[in-house]
Amino acid sequence: MLLKKENGWKQESVDKVRVFDFCKEYKISLDKGKTEREYVRYAIEIAEKNGFVKAETKEQLVPGDKVFYVNREKNVVLAVIGENPITEGLNYVVSHIDSPRIDLKQNPLYEELELAYMKTHYYGGIKKYQWASIPLSLHGVVILANGEKKDIIIGEGEDDPVFTIPDLLPHLAAKFQGERKTGEVIKGEELQIIVGTIPTKIKNSDVKELIKYAVLEELNKAYGMIEEDFISAEFQLVPAFKAKDVGLDRSLIGAYGQDDRICAYTSLKAILDLDGIPKKTAVTFLADKEETGSNGSTGLQSNYLEYFTSDLINRVKGNYSDLDLRKALWNSNALSSDVNAAMDPIFKGVHEAQNAAKLNYGIVVTKFTGSRGKSSTNDADAEYVWSIRNLLNKNGIIWQTGELGRVDEGGGGTVAMFLAQVGIKTIDVGPALLAMHSPFEVSSKLDIYETYRTYKVFFEDMV
Ligand code: MN
Ligand code: MN
């Protein structure tokens, strides 16, 4: 074949039953892990079921050992120790488990017109209007005044209440919203959820806002919370609906948070399903804070990747030097596993068709992301691109190349450049989505399966 690109479903080797089966558990993972903390818990649970143990429980690590590290409950790393000396490098598959969403403010609750509302601050790049008038669930953690920590999820159970940001009716929106730009149809400060309407029965002249007080009573009864506890809490609003098949042929999946739990799940499965002992130590790294620039101690701009790699070296070799770490990193390979944009016939003008990714064309290899003149990007070198291309072709993986939109159309970044910064050979590799960053992102089952296969052969064969 002179032409590489072909719709994956045309290939006879594709087993539809196997592809669809694989995606069943993927959908469950999306419903179970709607925040980074929940995803870390989910990952630990299935890692332990598959024989992984906390790294600190093993003083000496030998080839074949399976361990995991947890960074502040928001970032988790799984590793399978390889045969080769660890200073000859590791194979990292790095994705992120935070997704765009709406966080509660630290002092969120107020009452007006006898309605209780909570104020929010959005997280990551969202089109704010998409989050109005849909059911939202509240997920989070609160540390009470006495130090007790509570995990809270409201809105996922069949009988749970949900929350919503009520949009303005179209009858009265023509002037008020009609002249606003898209990014401001709903403004940041207008992203507020309604949380109650019934006043408290308490008779106390100090209590002026009876609805707000009643909301606090509910929270106190259910979780022992008082108003000040919001300060030491992280509450996130996410779409309350579950992952679903999309289309008459069920070839697609619609769900919240597929950027980037699609890569988190497939890389997790790939390391769990490894047969035998890999040559290079295999690492599945699930990061936090990518959507806000990877800052913070659980994001890729922190030193956690170096920190856990040092610890791994120390447990494998029985000693550690800074040079060992530098060598190991510089000899390593990584897939920055993140999603790209799929062409959409409705909005095809933002893409340059010859280089854009398409649904069902398999996993997307993206040499560079960034914006304008390739700024803020790791632009993978041709040699490394070849080694990935060769790996995919050798293993019969369905793949394509992609770029993030036409030149100067916009752009975006991934964690690739932060991996490259410490010397790891890195390239962006992940499936393409429609409606990325929306409450209901759309992916292709075939692409998900090929993503899983890619990460697996990367661990097994990449040297
Ligand atoms: Mn992403
Ligand atoms: Mn994103």
C-alpha cells in the first residue's frame, strides 16, 4: 500500500466483538472515576486485583515485580520491573486523569430571592454555555474542623438529587445574551448551581437567611459539615450522566472526561495485561492538573516523575546516584498519551484535511502540538517518530498522523514537553475525539482498542 490511511473498519483483521467487549469496562471506568481522586482509587483497586503492591512494601525489586506509587491521592504510577539494567531507560506511558469541570468556590453558598445558590470557578478550558441546564453531580472531599476527612458524591445514584446551572429562557435572552460573544453567553460568575428552596424551621433571630441555613442543616446532618468547612474542601461539579454508546451501530462512545481517561484506562489495561517480563521497565503514569498547565505537586511540572524514578532505581539497584537517574531518564522512551481533535464535517474548516485525524482511523501519532510557529511544544525528532511508526507497523496497529487544527487556527498543549525536558524521548500518541472538553465527548471504539494495543506493544517491544 502506497497510501497509509484507511478506515479501520475496512480492515479484515478487526474483530468487532472483541473491540466492543473491550469498551464495556472502559465505560464503567468512566462512571467510576469522574475526578482525579476517584480515578486514583479506581486504578489502585484494579492494580491490587492484578498483583501490584505499594512500592514501599518491597525493599528490593527484581524483574517482573509489579508496584505502584501514589502521589497525594491525585496522581498514581504503576510499574513493572524490566530485565534490562534500569539505567538503560524505562518506557513511560503518561496520561492525565483530571478533566475540565466546574469547581465550587471556597465560600460558595448564598441566598437571594429565597433561593439558595452556590458559586463556582471553572477548571480547564470549557465552553461555559455547554454546562448550563444539564444535570450535574457533586464530587469531592472535605476536611472537617476536627480533621476528619470525608469523600462525598451526590448525584450519581439512581435516586440522588442532582444540581444544575439554570440558563436564561430564550424568550428573554435575545438582548441580554444575544449580543454576547460565545465565550460569554454564560459568564464565569454566572456559573452557579441551585441547591435549595425550602426555609429552615429554626426560630432564631440571628438566622436571617432561612433557605441558606436549611442547606447548611442538610450538609451538617449528612456529613457533619459547617459553613467554614468549604474552605478546606475540594468540590467538583461534573456531568451526572453515564457513559453511553452513540449511534445506531454503537460504534462510538459518548461520555464526560474521555480527555484523557481514554488514555488512562487503555494504558492501565496495557500494563495490567503485560505477558511476561518486559525488557525495559514499563510505567503507566496517571497525572493530575494537565488541564490547567501541569502546575502543582501532582502535575507533570513537579518533580514527582523524577522522584519516583529515583526511588525505583534505588530499590532495583540497592543504591542510587544522581547520575543513574539522569542516565535512566535520558535513555527512556515516552508516549505522551493524550487525545487529539477528530475531523467533523460540520466544522471541517478549522482543520487541514490532509493532516487532520479522523474517527475510526486508529490511534493518532502527533509529532507536535502547541500553537503559532510550533511554540510551547515538544516537536518529536524524526528518529523517534520512525521508531514509533516502525513499532506500530510491525505490530499491525491501525494508526494515523494528526495535528491540532489548521496552522494558526488555535492550538493546545500536552505534557509531552515536560517529559522531554528531563531528556525522555517523547511523542504524543492517543485517539481523536469529537466535542473535546464538552460535557459529552465522543470517541470511536475502534480507536480506543487500537490505543490499548499500541500501549501494550510499546511496553513489550520498545527498546
Ligand atoms: Mn488531554
Ligand atoms: Mn484537555
